[in-house]
Amino acid sequence: VFTDQLRTILGPGGYLEGDDISARYSADITGYSVGQPALVMRPRTAAEVSQLLKLCHGAGQQVVPQGGMTGLSRGGIPKDGELVLSLERMTDIEEIDTRNGTMTVQAGAILQTVQEHAEDNGFIFPLDLGARGSCTIGGNIATNAGGNRVLRYGMMRELTLGLEVVLADGTVMTGLNRVVKNNAGYDLKHLFIGSEGTLGIVTRAVLKLFPIPKSQCVAFCASDSFDSVIELLHFAKAKLGASLSAFEVMWQSYYDRVQAARPNLKLPLTGDYPYYVLIETSGGDEELDSRLLEGALEIALEDQLVADAVFTKSKAQVDAFWEVRDISMEVAATLQPYHGYDVSIPLSGMQSFVAALEGAVAGDWPDATLVMIGHLGDGNLHLCINLGAPPAQPPSQTIDEVVYTITGRHIGSISAEHGIGLLKRDYLRFSRTEAERSLMGTLKEVMDPQGILNPGRVVRG
Ligand SMILES: Cc1cc2nc3c(=O)[nH]c(=O)nc-3n(C[C@H](O)[C@H](O)[C@H](O)COP(=O)(O)OP(=O)(O)OC[C@H]3O[C@@H](n4cnc5c(N)ncnc54)[C@H](O)[C@@H]3O)c2cc1C
């Protein structure tokens, strides 16, 4: 009877069951799955989501929200007995307010479609990530997505002005705020941004738009020491100001593998250096912006912050320089089977973090290979570790425990971008105090007393 009521709300085409449920609703993009949903609900409106959740709340039925299923923390993968609530039919771009510089969209809108709509109207929506063609705005909000231009524009939290959310009991909470300054009480949207579908279903959002930059210049640099890289970052921030839009660091371990992944890719710099840095500026005046970056580069070379560098403002070469950084998944694939991590470390402790990690990994797995890159402007490091042949003496900790213990010791975050989901839940203690975890649990109990929304993700259910 209960499932019949759900079907009636959704109508024909609004749900999938049995053999009609394809693998993409039970597995993430890596193919990982843990169960099979009995029903996939595909509502079209917040009112439908509300009716569905009201019923599920009453029946204690657990529900997993899904966007584009590109998340890498296993937050949207259903377990047996859970129903899927997919936002895939809620894709409308409802409004672009060009005076205000805002866009109102339904949560299932694909990021790339949102970017293209913004550009058609003379703006950019600056969130950008490799999964742009599949990930949704709702998923981006639920994971507080970051990507390449966080340094300049911030994460999804900074790009979201308002939200409409359906709460676990079916209450529709509409807060489609359009103003930057709104201190009328608690800013409730922040409860849902980054909550990975555990506190409510995002159904609509008001997003911030920005003017289309007229220039894009890139310098590809090599540095002799990590201290020089950190100094270069501070120098770039001071000298380039608001035009600085990316500061990406590649360790030699990464750079040396780029051609193993793409034999035909021409490297911007030859020679052996421990660090390579991609600096990007974007702004409103091509001539001025390129002179600014070129001038800064000359000083950096004179001051030996940089050992070698190439500069470009040509679109083709900008893309070629970025390609070296963007093929990180392909570079990681050369290390299969590998363990991947996405951590944040305060810049002041990053060198010590890397040294501690290298020491611990080499000590326990003498045959291991460790490759690193980072959105260093945001303190974000991506680590890829192939453990090599099993060591003669079995290590006392798993590689996850080693990485997260050292991250915790350096007051870092075990999840810079991808969230906690099921994958990292048991390691949350390395980044959040007991009091923080306890408050997270309390919030979950208050907002979802039946525990129906993504149970067991982020915090224990
Ligand atoms: C090639 C590649 C590159 C990537 N690069 C980056 C990157 O640079 N930065 C980054 O931050 N991430 C990155 N990701 C991870 C991923 O793309 C992001 O986490 C993205 O925001 C997930 O969006 P999605 O629509 O696919 O969400 P899903 O994977 O479907 O869901 C993610 C989580 O959000 C919940 N959820 C989804 N929709 C809603 C909703 N409407 N309301 C409530 N909860 C919801 C799900 O239950 C799940 O817990 C990358 C992934 C890939 C495959």
C-alpha cells in the first residue's frame, strides 16, 4: 500500500522499479555499489518531493537523494532497503536576474548547462570541475563542491545565495534569498550546504553570477624548494590581487609521470625541479593583465622564487598548460591500484605533513610510490599512493589510518572537497572534535528524527 501511494504521487514515468532500474542508480562512477533500490522516485517538483517525504517519514522508510552520481565519497549509493530519490527530472533554469547577477535553478540542473546559460546571458557561473557534464547543482550544494577556481570565487557555499529545501518530514523550507547581506537571524542554508543529503533535499537554489573575464594569462613555473613555493604564493596574492584565479602546485613525482599518461603531451618546462606551479590570472583588460603577470614573473625570477618559467596569453597555450594539471585522473591511473586522498593542510604545516607522510609510507611500505598535486592556493592536497609489493612485516596501521592520523596531527581536514559519505565516516574523528561530532549527531536527530535521509552517511545513524 505504501509503495502504491508513492507511485500515485509520482504518476507514470515518475518512478522506476525492478529490471527498469539500471546500474547507474545503484553504483557510483567507479562502479562501486552496496545494494539495490526497490524503487527509484523521480519527482518533478518540490511539492511532489514533500508528499513523498511525508509518507516516508511516517513509515520510517529510508531515502537516498541522488544527483549526477559523480560524488566520490559513496554518499549517494543506496543500501538494500533504501529508496532512491533522484532529482534528474528537476532540471529547469527558472530565471536569470541580470540586474542582480543571480540565477535560480532546480537542483537537478547539470552544472555545465548552468555554466552555458550564464555565458549566454553575459555572465559566468564560476564553479568548475571535471565532472561538469554530469554533476548537478543539488549535488554540488550537498557536497559544497570546490574545483579549480576556489581561490578566486570560493566554494559552493560562497556561490549560493538562497535555497529551497524539503525537510525530512516533508516541510518545504523556501529561502530563495537574492541578497549578499542578510543577517535576519540564522543563515539556515549553511546547514544544508555540505550536509550530503542527510538533513534535507535541496530542490531549488539561487546562485551568484560574475562578469565574464576578458583576459586569461598563465605562467608555468618551476621552483627549487617548498619555501620558495609558499613565498611565491604570498607574492602572487600581493602582486596580482583579485586577478589571481589559480595557483596549482605539482610535485616532481606528478610532473615526471605526465608523459607516462599522455606520451604526446609537450611539457611546458624541461629540466629537473622538485616543484612546478601553474599561476593563472583573469581580469577585465587583456593588455594590463598580461603586463601585470609578466612583470610579477620577472620579479619572482630575479628574487629566485622561481627557477624557470614560461608565460602565455594565447588561448591554445593556456589550454595546453592547464592540460598538464587537468589530466590528474589519467596520471593517477598509471599508479593502479592506488589509494587516493583529498586533504587540506594549513600552509604553515604542509611541508612537515609531506615529510611525515613520506617517512611513514616509506617506513611501512618500502616499495610504495607517492604522487602529489595540490590546489595550493586553498591548502588542498591530492595524494595518490601505490603501495607496491606487500612488505615483509605487515604494518600496524592501514594506509587510510596513516594518512588521516598525520592529517589530524597537522590540524588538517580528511576531506577538502569530496565530503564524508560512507567512505570516510569512520575517520571523521581525525578532523572533528568530539563536541563537533556530537553536535552533528544532535542536529541530525532534531532535523530527521526518524533517520530517513541518507542514514549512516557523514555521522553514524
Ligand atoms: C572527474 C571528476 C572530477 C571531480 N572534481 C571535483 C572537484 O574538483 N571538486 C569537487 O568538489 N568535487 C569533484 N568531484 C566530485 C563530484 O563531482 C562532486 O562531489 C559533485 O558536487 C557531486 O555532484 P552530483 O550531482 O554528482 O552528486 P551525487 O554524486 O549524486 O551526490 C553527492 C552527495 O550529495 C547528495 N545529494 C545529491 N543531490 C542532492 C540534493 N538535491 N539534495 C540533497 N542531497 C543531495 C547525495 O545523496 C550524495 O550524498 C569530481 C568527480 C569526478 C568524477
